[in-house]
Amino acid sequence: MPIFDPSGRMPGLLLSSSVSVVVLGLMLFMAFRLHAGNRKRAYRNLLVALGFMLTHHSVQWALSAGLLPKAAVWAFAGKLLQSFAFIVVNFAVFELYYRRRPRTRLWFFGLLALGACIAAGDLAPDIAGRASWTERLTSTPVMDGYLLLLSPLFMLMFGPHIGQRRKYMLGLAAAFFAQLCVLADQYWAPGTGVYSPLAEILHIVYYVLLFMLLFERVVELLMSAYRSSITDGLTNLYNRRYFNGQLDRALRSSKPVGVIFCDIDNFKRLNDTHGHHRADGVLKQVAAILTEETQGIGLAGRYGGEELVAFVAGPALTAVQAAEAIRSRTEKESLVTLSIGICAVPPGSGVSAEDLMKRADQAMYHSKTTGKNRVTDFSELPLEDKPQVRLKR
């Protein structure tokens, strides 16, 4: 984002442009990977904005390295690219959290159009003939003021809504003071050699903060995608495959493990009489109770339909207490009751996760067929009611 210095003085520009190009290159690669995996408009806009910024800094680097001839046109092109890129990147960051609404779209195109109009006005011929073409390209106070006002505008528009509010606001503050230093170096105190290096440092700070914001947002999105792949969308409990995998791991540990198998009583009748929406609400309520009662001692999951399961790592009594607390709370706090079966095994028992679930399921079935709204321990079932299970070799 640094502006070309028409006097030819570029203190530290080669180093700052190199750092900026590297940081922007990393962000561009990250945005490209995001866009390739999920072609959202926010990722596309991010690619466009970072492409503008990278092009601008690549030109600045080439100028400072002497690979391109110094010309006033680079100053004007740099400001135009800077304004467009700054607008697009801020809207892209906002869209990483929210969908663009009609009002937001109006702001987006309105700011771009305003920047284009200001640029066109700077290029318009000077009727009085007092400014040469070179002077009009290098001295553009209206465009410079527009760039300065964009940062506080985005602070007001997007600052309260961005998930990483502190980083976003600090980044905009760095961009604002960087542009203020550019104005000071060009109009108020030219030739001091103080403001230009400070502007370069602040621009790098802005890019680093922007990179950190994008990186953390990508991590959030990846974690959210992973979370959705292992949980049930309705109840937010872990799905059957993940639950079984974690149960297998618990059985290989040195702690006793108890499985709790719950089935909601008369759930089909609830669906028929109260409707799916109300039934789904009850299912989520029971799932929340299951999660709360096993928090810190185990894991809860949805096995399928109205069957909810959990396991706890600890003595058999722990599973019994948790199951009874789940049954009691469900009866008091919801429209339904639960038939629950439990089965606990000591460490090194050799019982597989599949067979342990079968035992708990059998105990639940006994609760269901002997009155419902009760907890049955598999160890207390009559021998003829116990299924044959295979031990892991």
C-alpha cells in the first residue's frame, strides 16, 4: 500500500516491499486453496483484493530495485489499486462471517464507484492550465483523503460484527495511521525522511494482522467442518461412527468403562400427536441433558433415530448414577421418559465396543418391555436374557 515517491526517495522501500510481497503471497496462496475447496464469493473477492495488493507491491519492489523506470503513472496506479483492494478485502473479510445482504452490496459497489469517480476527476484536464499531467498524477489530495477515510468507515461498518474484532480494529488503525503518514510525507512535511519509513512499518503491521486474522478464520472454518463431520446436525451429539471409535479407545485404556443406552419412550406417538418440529425439540432437549450429565466423565452420541448413547470412564457405580440422573431429569424437564440400559466392564475385559453396545442395548430393551422409564443394569439381567458376545482376541 505505500505510495510512489515522485522525488525518487524510497527509504527502506525495497525491504518493506519484499516483506509485504512475501506476506501477501502467503495470504494469496491461502485464499487460492480456500477458493479451490469451496468456491464462495468471499474467497473469490479475497483472491481479487490480494491480487491487487500483490501486483501493487511487486511494482513497488521492481521500482525500488531499479527494474522499472520511475514514472509518475505508478503513483496514480498505486493509489487506484490501493483503494480498490482495500475496499474489496474488507468486504471479503466481512463475508467470511456473514452473507452479503442487498444493503452491503450497495455499499460495496457504491464505494468502488466513488473511488473510480475520484480517480477520473484527478485525471480530468486542468481548465486553468496550472497543473501539468505529471503533477495531476502524483498530487491527488482527494484520492488520498478518500483512502484515509476508508479505515474509520470500515471500523464503524464491520468492526462490531467481525469475530476477531480486536485484530480487525488494530489492522484498520495501522492502515489509517500509515495513510496519515503518507499524507504528512507528501503534503505537510515533505523531505523530513521520518514519515515515509513509519508508513512502511505500519503497512507491514497491517498485512501481518490481516494474515493472522485470515489464518485464524481458516482454522475456525476447518474446525467447524471437522466438527460437522463427526456430529449429528440436529442434536449436536457425536455421530455413531465417531462414538464407536472413541469407545474403542476408552476400552483400551486402564479405566473401567460403562455404556449408557437410552431410548425415548413413545417417540413415534409424540411425532404423530405434536408434529416433527416439537419432537425434534424434545430430542434436542434430551440430548442436552445427556451431554450435561456426562460432561467431563465421558462422551455422548446419537446412535440413530430416538436412540441416544453415552459412555463414562470410571467405576460401574458412576455409569449407574449418570444413567439415573439422565432418566430422572428427562422425566422432570421434558414431555417424555427414557428406557435406559447400562453395561460396565473392567479394564482389560476383552469386550469389543460392538459387543458392549449390544449388551447395553439388551438391557435397554428389558427396561422398555418391563414398564419403561427405568434403568436396567446388564449384570442384573437373567442369564436367558443375555446375548452371547464374542471377546476380542
